[in-house]
Amino acid sequence: MRLKRLAWTYKDCPVYYLTLVSHDRKRLFANDLVHTAFKDFGKNAIHHGVTVGQYVLMPDHIHLFAAFSAEAISVSVWVKSLKNTLSKCLRSNNIASPHWQKGFFDHVLRSDEAYVQKWEYVRHNPVRAGLVASADIWEFQGEVYALEFSR
């Protein structure tokens, strides 16, 4: 007996859950400098067909959600550009390279329910890491644009 495949609830704009990790797990990202550069990059991504949703910057890794339109650059090219932008920001503050682990983790979400579940898990990372008592007070998180799934 063959199991039925789950339906995809997006049409032309898949939402990815992405994780990028620092080289040797260096604590580079949870600061105002990187946070500002990340938000600026996220706002400008819309011009390349990429909509950045919610995100959390941890000291040694970044979690984010992004939707890629049919006209968007590839996920790999976009992540490379994000890494380059944040590395430039770090180098301008005399933080030597390398900054990044090779590659990244990606997972396509099938529904808004999956997005909500994954976000709830991700936003509590700072609490599990002992950085804050409540996820609501972690200052290096946010939402660039609201992501919506097709119904």
C-alpha cells in the first residue's frame, strides 16, 4: 500500500527555514552591528524576489524564514550574498575571517502551521541556551516581513 503524499500549500513561493552557522561556532552574530546589517539585507531582499520573515540571531548561528518567488535568485546564491554582507560588516569592525561554516541547512515548509511550530521552537533558542529567561526579551530577533502561505 502506498501512502498518500502531503499536499504543498504554497504555489509559486516556497517558504524555507534556513540555519547558518559561524566558523568554529565563534560568537559573532548576537550584537547590534550584525542585527542592523541583517535587517537591512532582509529589507532589500524583496528586490530580488526574496521575502524574509521571522528570524533569530544567536551568538554562533542564525535562524530565519524566507519565501522565494519564482523570479527569485536561488537559495544558495541568496545565502552566499547574506554571508558576504555580514562578513563585510564584521571585517569593518576588525573581526577577522573566516566567519562562516561551509554551507547551510535548509528545509521547505509545507504549511503555515509548520511555520508557526518551527518559529515557536526557534524563538525559544535563547532561553534554552541560558541567554535570557524569556524568549520575548531576546533583542536579536524579529520579523522583516509577514510571510503568508497560499490557501
